[in-house]
Amino acid sequence: MRYLVIILLATISVSCKKEELPTDNKEFVGTWRAAYGVGGVIGSRQPVPKDTVILFQLNADNTYRSIYNGRLLAKGKYWIGPGQDNRNNEKIIMYGLGGFSQRIAVQHDTLFIGHIYPTAPGVIYVRQR
């Protein structure tokens, strides 16, 4: 009985430890401003209106903030990991309630976040300095 209690306590203490999130995705860290909405079968691009400011902040401590015209829409933890297509070094980001997941990619100062399906919508962001 004593061993059962020890095993139970050890299991609870391990499961209650704070989850360590990977921090090897430094190229994604920063403040990004939405520039275009993209998607659909033909891959159309719609610019974000100039008077609309949509920011997505990814911090080194694996926290994020989503801001629309100065108002905080969402915040929380994020995780970036391998995607389904390992040949192209695809990555996914999981964030929000329930671990909402999308494809994520950085090329120079441009960030793309979009649904896993190629014809689904996404957003192109530009790094803010």
C-alpha cells in the first residue's frame, strides 16, 4: 500500500510540472503586421486596408498576442513543431483554445500563417522593426 501511494504521488508531481515548450524557432519571434489575406483555389491576395492594423506577436518565452487596431484579441502560449511534409521542412504552430493549428513559414521578413490545406485561407505578415 505504501508503494502505491508513493507511485501515485510521483505520478501527480510529474504530471503537474510546467510543460517545457521548444524555443528553437527564433526566426518566428517578433511582431508581425498583417499585409495580405490569401487563399482559395486560385490563390487570390487581398491587401489589408491601410487603416487596419492587425499584429501578431510571437515572444521568445512561447507566448503570443493577437492585436487588432490596438485592442488585444487573444493571448496565450504557442508551440511550433514539425508539420506533415518533412521534405519541405514544413512547420505548424499551435495556439489558442484547444490548440488551434496552422501551417507557419518565414522567408526573410515575411511570415505566412494559414490552414493546413493548400487552398484554404491564410495571412501574410511583415516583420515590424
